[in-house]
Amino acid sequence: MKRIVILGAGESGVGAALLAKQQGYDVFVSDGGKIQDSFLKELTSHQIPVEQDGHDEQRILSADEIIKSPGIPEKAAIIKKIREKNISVISEIEFAFRYKGNSKVIAITGSNGKTTTTALTYHICQLSNSDCAMVGNIGYSFARQVFTAPKSLYVVEVSSFQLDDIRSFKPNVAVITNITEDHLDRYNYNLQNYINSKFKIIENQTAEDVFIYNMDDATTINNITNRNIQSTQAPITMNRELPQGAYLTNAKMYLKWKEEEMKMSVEDFAIKGKHNQYNSMAASLAAVAVDIRKEKIREALQTFESLEHRMEKVATIKGVEFINDSKATNINSTWFALESMTKPVILILGGVDKGNDYNLLKDLVAEKVKAIICMGTENTKILEAFEEIVPLIVEVSSASEAVNTSFHYANKGEVVLLSPACASFDLFKNYEDRGNQFKQAVKNL
């Protein structure tokens, strides 16, 4: 019996463990930290041996194959030992892919917009009564879905960390929304390493598979030219007409794919902002590439509701609007958020810096931001970047303090925007916890 060890007992690790047990593997789960009670219960109820708060090296290094949680970096001591022994290491999406049967896969990655694009693609597929599921970084893990309720179509949000450890993963449709500096701390502060990681999404694709990408994203385009890409390419752009793909001109989206053609006014899109026009083009193209009819795409674009923690309008109090964009964990996301603002902004920034270059925000901040509230344990880089262009910068140490301070300085007709440009692990469990605490503090005003 093949022995499989799973490192990390979060959503992806537990999903992989359940699927591996179901497929007849000898399974062992090891987590260096504390495991969430619900996950622990699930593993023990399925008679899967598990350890927490440390790693039994002997048991781990006797594995035939290892499934690694995307959160574990290569520099972790246990990973170095596994690599020395040349044990095969794969990611959970790779493992789930092996057991998906004849189902189709739409896989979506990118530095920004991937969650919205994934959710919108799923919304389109669902509307057409497709037997589909949304998995990966959003919702259930891919492996858990294959274990509990297999579907004929999976819409998968994939991170660069998950792509690092694929072998045969080959989506029918792959989407790269864009590539900007993110997670550089995991890629030796080398942007090219991160770019290569994103492009792994298409490395196994063949001519019958489709690759959707943003022609207006310089980093993507510069990296397409020197790659031997086998997939059928389907670009999106706002700068020109295309014979095949999706493009925007005169406030209308045009979709051209094989025999299908459709046009739709961007005024009819349920989600607003330039970045969401890109997301809508990518999702529409992904859906039409798996044979979803244009009527369903049109209906879905008109009815989609934006996601929690992504430019989510929380409340307007005494004429001050509060927006929760906690999912903005990198500079580019915050750039998009600021770009869509039409009122003066009090910006809540900060958290765990992943190698951010705040210079990219300077022009927009100078134009739109009247005050910055720093919500992080280490704010030096933010202070240095903006102290000469923003008259008021205040440091706080909690979501409620950030909200109260912002409200104090805000006038009627202004916006308090939580768009941190950083990870959240210094003061919060994750970006959801940060967003929820922000929303609760607004309700308490």
C-alpha cells in the first residue's frame, strides 16, 4: 500500500487526507502547529492518524509521496530534509486532479482579481445549470470536493504556492488575470521566480486547452513571448479589437469565440470599476470556452454580487461611507481600490509587509487621500513613503481604533477605505478576521 504523508492540517490538508484515505492510501497527517478542533475531529472520525505541534521525522521521511500545504515555505527544516531524500512532493490541487475523472477544470490565478474572477465564472456556470463547484483558495479545497461530491466542472482558484508543486495538473481553461509583485518573501525577493510559478498553470496544456490572459498587463506579455505555449490563446484587452477573445471599446464588451459573438454595455455589469471589467471579460471568456451560452453569460454579469471583503460597502454614517477591502493584501489591489474612488479618502493601510514598494501608490495617494491610518505592528515603510505627501498619518493597533480614528477625521461626503496592501497575520487571524473586525467596529459607531 502506497504511503502518503500530508503536511499541514488546514482545509487543503484535511481535504487531501480524506481523498487519500478513500483512494486506499496509507495516510498520515502532520502539522507543526495546533490543528483546528473541527479538522482534528474530522480526521479522527475517519481513522486517519494525525499529529500536531511538531513533526515525527521518521514517519514523515518514510513516505512514498508527500502532499504539502501551500502555507509551508521551502526553507522549512522538514521540507529541506524531504528534498534531501528525494521524496516526491506535490500540492493538494495536483492530488485532487488525479481523481477528478472526466470532469473539466477552469483554473484561475493572478496577483489581483482571481477571487472575483473565480466567483464570477462560477456564477455564470451555475446559472447555466452546470453540475459545477467552486474550489481551491475559495470555499472547499479541490480534494474535499472530489471526495464528498464530485462534479462535472470545477472552477478552481489557484495560488502560486499551489502551482509550485504540480506535476500533471492540466486545466481545460487556464486564466492568468495579471502579475504584479506579491509574496516576494517566498520567492527569494525575485519577481521572475514568482512569474515562473504563475505560468506553471499552462505548462501541461495542449492545443485543445485554452489560455486566457490580459494583453494589457506588461509583465504577462513580456513572459509570453519567450515561452513555448501549446494552448489555444484567448486574450482580453481594453486597447484594440480582437479576432478572438474579449475586448472593450466605447464602454461595450465584445466577446468573440469560435462561432459565438456577443456584445454588452459595461453599464449593465453588476460590479463596477475598471479592474472588474477585466475580471468580467476573463470570466465570460472562460465560460464560453466550456460551451456556456452567451445568454447565460449576459444574465450572470447583470446579477453577480461582489464578494465579502472585496470593495464591500459596509455602511454610510453621517455622510461618511465605510468600505471593507480587507482582501487587498498587496499593493496592486490597493491601487485598484484607490483608482475607483471618486470622493476624498481616509485610507487604512498596513499589516505584514511582503516586500511592498509603496512608490507605486504615491500618485494616487497624493491625488485622493487626505489621511492615512496605519494599522500594523511595523509601519516604518508606510511612514517613509507618504509622510511628505499626506498631511495626516496616525498609527493605531486595532480595527476598532482604526475605525474610530478614521471617523473622527472624516467629513460628510468622504470615504473611509480599509485597503491594507499587506497580509494580516500581525494583528488578525487572516484577512477575513480583519474585515469582520472592521465591519463590527463600524456597526459599533
